[in-house]
Amino acid sequence: MQFHRLADIGLDPVGDPSLATIARGASGQLLALGTDHVLKLFDDQAADSMIEREAFASRLAARAGLPVPAALDFVRYDGARAILYPRVHGVSMADELRRRPLRGERLLRRWMMLCRQMHMVVPDGLRSFKDVCRTDMLHGPLPDRVKLPAIEYLESLPDGDRLLHGDLHIGNVMLADEALILVDWSKAARGDPAADLVRMDMLMRFGVGPTGLVVGIWRDWATRACQRAYRGIGDVPPERLAAWRPIVALAWLRVGVPKRAKRFLQYANQSAQRVGLPPVELAELRWRASTGSDGKSFPGN
């Protein structure tokens, strides 16, 4: 992976007033570069491997015919590492649903149809989602009495060989002239589509975003709407979703306790107990400074 200067690839932003931040995320920010391109600038703690994986997965998905802006080049801008992308002119599905909530069920159904299309792709060159979960549990905050049986149980789950996005939430879907576009492939992997759907379930219910009683009710409703829509077109039985839930939940704890912490731990523990795994208590979780399976360093809590 080689990072170029913008001038070296014919895109010198000097004097261009449109080079402005248009979005911020967990690992960096998005800058508009004229009307046709964007730069995704990564924070210093983002590993090169994560940046390379995002670019590779975006290109792979685009070659497979999915509506994805494929990475164009690696760039160093203002001292930061970045990926150059074609610009998508539109709004995120999250913003669209805030403005027009009555479109919710129809948009969520279309999104699930796109996810089903993605889960038909058999990729080469991506890490195994099972390996991601194993690493996150090994180096996460779990006590041994939970971690060791969970890792043993993980070995019984299917490896899978399909393309997984790994970060399916409504902030990572763009609407451009009513077309749905999937963005942010930094957590992509190969594996069982059930695992991707379970992680989506948790991101929708407990991920970053607004909280509160009314918002919580909406998040739960939207998650159920997605589950219904995917069941109507996919072939992932409820039993396989239930099998993956405790593993995905326990692995997610590596980066901290999600939003709606009490509800999340209830969700995680009920899922664990259904498959014979022990519950975990918040008081026994111990984080330490480390690097996540996505290649991003974070402080212990």
C-alpha cells in the first residue's frame, strides 16, 4: 500500500474552497474534494491494515456488482492517511428517516434486499469473521469463566464463505437519487450471513446514536422490521441467528459497553444462556489499552 500526494494523481486541492468536512466517524472524517471526489481521512490510531482492508473490500464489492463507491487510490493529505473515493451525492438513510419517518418500512425492506444480494457474493482475500470474534474475545474484557467456554462454543458455528459488511447500520447506507449505496467497508469479512445480521441487529438497537425512551422504541421496531424483511427473501433460519447472538455480543464488548447498557447486557446474557453459556456481569468486565480486531487502537475503560 503506497500513499500518494493529491498533486501526483492530478487532484491538487490548493485554493479549492470545497475541501471541507462533510461527515465524521469513529475512525476519521470525510472531506469533499470538488464535486466528484471525497477523501476519507483516518485518525492516527487507525492501523494500515484496516485502511487497506476497507479499500480492498470496497473494490471487491463493486466488482461483484454491488452499489458501492470503490476506492480509487491511497492518499496522504495534510499529514494524514486517506482513501480517495468517488463522491456520492445524497443523504444517509439515517438522515432520511429522521426527516421522513413514514418511509421507514419501505426503505428498510429495500436495504435488506440489498444485504441479501451482498450475502450471495463469495469473496476471496478477506479475513474470517470467526477469527475476528475469537480475537476480540481473547483480548477483550471478559473473565476467563465466560471467555473460554465462549471460544470453545465458537468453534461449533459455521465458518461461512459469504461477503459480510460487518458494520450494517442506517448511517452506512446512502440514498442517491433513490438508489441505495453501501459505504464504509472497514469491518468487512467473509463468513456466515447470520453473523452479519446479528451484528446489524445489535448496531440498530444498541449502537452509536440517539437514546431515550421514544428513540429506543423506534430502534427496536426498525430492527424487527429488518428481520422480517430479510426472512421474507433470505434463507437464514432463526436458529442460526440465535446461535450467533451470544458470540457477536461478547466480542462486541471489546470496545466498551454499547448504548442502552442495561438492555444490552440482558440481551447478551439471555442469548448466552439459551446456548448454555454463562452470563456476564458488568462489574467483572476489565478493559485494557489494546488494538481492536478492526486495527484501531483504543483506551481501556
